[in-house]
Amino acid sequence: MHKKDMGLAVLIIVVGAIVYLRNPLFLSPINLGNTANLIGLFGLFAIGQGFVIMTGGIDLSVGSMIALLGVIFVDMVGKYGVPWPLAIAITICLGAAMGLAHGLLITRLKMQPFVVTLCGLLIYRGVARGYTGEATAGFPFGASYPELEWLTIGRSFGVPHAFWAMILVAIVAWLVLHRSVFGRHLYAVGKNEDAARYSGVKTDAVITGAYVISAVLAAVAAVYFAMFTKSVQPSSHGNFYELYAIAAAVLGGFSLRGGEGSIIGVVLGAVLLQELQNLVNLLGIPSSLNFAVMGAVILVGVLADQQFNRYRERRRAARALEGLGQEATASDTRLPVDGPRGGPDGVPRSS
């Protein structure tokens, strides 16, 4: 674990202890189960957002994407009778197509990620509302899908399957980001895209791949959210979810400048965010302050990241200067010393 990850884990423990002392229900099995379920739901697409932020980009369309894909999934299964495995596959493919479109617009047409995904936010939300005619998409009354419900909202060993799904995705994402060539290329592109391109990295493919990964994980989350809520209101479903994802990534050590971050960190960031949401509920803080808490968390996370980077740069500069000083001292000691009659090392010169 990185130092940032360890610090975040300690912060999670401290905040949890404070909440428990104020309200012991924090550690009740019901509350822990519900919190774990929400961590899994939000952690799924937060991991995808981390891949995009690693490239120095951002995906603002995640929430609207979850709303649109959730509406489509519910209608396929509940209205048109599409077998749920096929419906999940179609939903994931649609998400991949959206991510591919984002990546191509950014890499081929050189559009800003903020603009592309902001337009996606508006377009997907509008399409979802137009597709349903502002109505709520839901499963037929009394409909039951035992296997699908077990897979998405069931529990094993008392732990929600959404949380298990996030852990599985996190393991795969960790291997991709930290143990693969594609992951090294992501870091390189985030650090310096031009330098990576001149080094032979196919930067356009790497950036596009990051947006596809983000959209695919948003599609998976859309299925879990649709089954969790049992209905999708396109005007509000998934609102501001992109902020949760960005906040989790930033808290987890992903730099908005790109080139930094870890999967363990983004998972811990998702845990901390849901812990803070739980704190708001258990301590009787008005729910209207949820977004204020979220904004404060993002602000503190970005500020801490900037200060940490400045401190690290100062340390690096100080070490460089110290190294130069040591080299200069060593070179002085290696200079020849004239002897008593002007010859080197005391050897007298001949007359």
C-alpha cells in the first residue's frame, strides 16, 4: 500500500470510531450490510473513473449513463422479456460503445474531455427522459427474477453481492493498472502524453481504452442500481453520481493532472464517502447537507493532493542540490596536491 492509502485507511478507522462513539448502531449488522452494499454500488463506477482520471481526463457522464442504461435494461427484462444474461450483455455493449465514442471524440477530433463528457451528461439524460416520456421505468407488478436478484441484490456470508462484485472488479483493475503494459502506458500518458507518444506508446488507443473501461463499469453499475431500486426515474436516477466517483478517486490519491493513483486508494475513497454519508444519517445531520459534505471532501482532497505534490517536489529539489554538493566536495578531494617544491604529490621537480 502507498503512504496515501495507509493514511486514508487510518482516517476511515478514526471516522468510524467517532461515529460509533456517538451512535453504536454504526456497527450493527444491518447498518454494516447496507453500507457495504452502497460501497459496492458506488465503488464499481468509481474504479472506472479512476482509469479516466489517470490519463488526465474526466468523465462527467457517468450518472446520466447509469440512468439511460438502467432504463434500457429494465425495459428489456421487464417489458420485452429479453433473457437477463442477454440483457446484461447488451447493456455492457451499449456502455462500451458510449465509452468508445467519448474516446474517439477526444483523441481523433481533439475535443476536451470536459466538453465531450458534459455533452454526454446532457444527451444521455435527455434521451432517457424522452424514451420513457418522463415516466418511471419499472418491472411488472409481482415479477420475480430469482437468479438475477440473487446475483445483484443477494448476499453471501452476510456480505452483499454488490460489494463482492466491486472486490472482484478491483482485483482485475489492480492487475491491469499495476501489473500490465497497458497500465504502465496509462501512467506514462498521464504524466506526459507527448513524451509517451514519442516513446512509441499508442496514446490514442490508451486514452480511448480508459474511457471504454469507465463506461463498461458504469454499465455494470447501472444493472446493479436498477435491481437495487427496482425502478428507474430518468429525471433523477444517477444524479451527481459522477461527483461521487471523482471524489472517491481524488481521495484515493488519483491526481486530476493525471499519472498518479492506485486502485486500493479509490476503493478506500469509496468506503470513506459512504462512511461520511452514514455519519450524516446516524448523527441526525440534515440530508440536505449531503452535497455540502461531498463538496468539502473534494475540496480537501484536491488541496491535500496539491500540497503533497509541492512538498514532494521541494524534497526532490533539496535532494538534487544535496547530491550536487556532495559531488562537488568529492571532486575537490580528488584534485592533485602540489608537493613542497611544486611537484605533484610531493615529488620534487628536476632542475
